[in-house]
Amino acid sequence: MTSIRELQQRFSAIDARLQAVEAAAAIYCRYRAIFGRIAAVEQAISEGQTTDEHPTADAASAATEAAAAASRQAAYDTAMTDNITGGAASPIQQRLAQELLDKGFSDFRFVRVPPEYYDCPLPFRQQCLQAASVDHLCKSIIMENTKAHPSVKGWEDHNNSRYYVVIVQVSVAQG
């Protein structure tokens, strides 16, 4: 039986990992902002502005939006394809991808794994998912609240959402 002390240690480990993920997310947001600025400069140069001129805020905004649109299109194209068969994605995957795109997400991917995935060791799973390490592997399930009131459209209200995701870190769950 798991003791309270062991549970506290596991919680502390998960909390530390979540803090690291939050820090990485902040860095990623900063990276995207810098990327948008670089795209604006590249677009300004391609439109004939000299390197001595500074792109206007409108040009930067247009370049950022163009880059975001290209990113959304790439995410859509990837999400609509089954990564194992190369054919069309399942109707559920297509519906989820479309909802993510409609909500403005452009950086996501679905990975369909081989049937023996759960019988294989963690390093194999890491390779399938292109994870940084086995400690990055998580089990997750997206649950749709089919009994939600028709006025509930998405996940804006954390206490009454259309969708919920449950995530458990594999290395902690097996520890």
C-alpha cells in the first residue's frame, strides 16, 4: 500500500516537472514572438524595403498573421492524415483537429502508434512519439461531456466544459 509520504514525494516530483513545463511554455511563447518579428522583417525585405528601413507595425502584423495562417494550414494538413497508413485520418481525429484549428491552435499533432505499442518498452514508445525522454511520456484521455447543456460549446468554463483531458505521467504511474 502506498503511504502518504510516498504520495507526497510523487506529488512533489510531478509539481517540479509541471513547473519545468510551464517555464518551457513561457520560453516557447517568447520564441514565437521573436519568430513573428523575424518573419515581418523577411517579408519587408521581400517587398522591397531596404535593410535601413524599419518595417511598420502593420507589416509586422501582416507577416505574423501570414506565418500563423501557414502554421495553421500545415497543422491542418498533418492532422488530416493518418501517420501510420498515410491515408485520411479517422473522423474523430478530423473533428478534434478542426475544433483545435477553430480555437486558434496551430501547434499540435496526433500520433497513431502501432498495435504493439503498449507491449513495448518505454524507449520504443519514446521513439514512436519523438519524446525528449521516457520521463516526458504521459498517458492521456480526452473525455467529451456528451450530457453537457447545449450552451456549453468548448472548454472556457473549467467547471462545466464540453471536453476534459486526464493526463498521467507514465514513469510516475509505473514507479
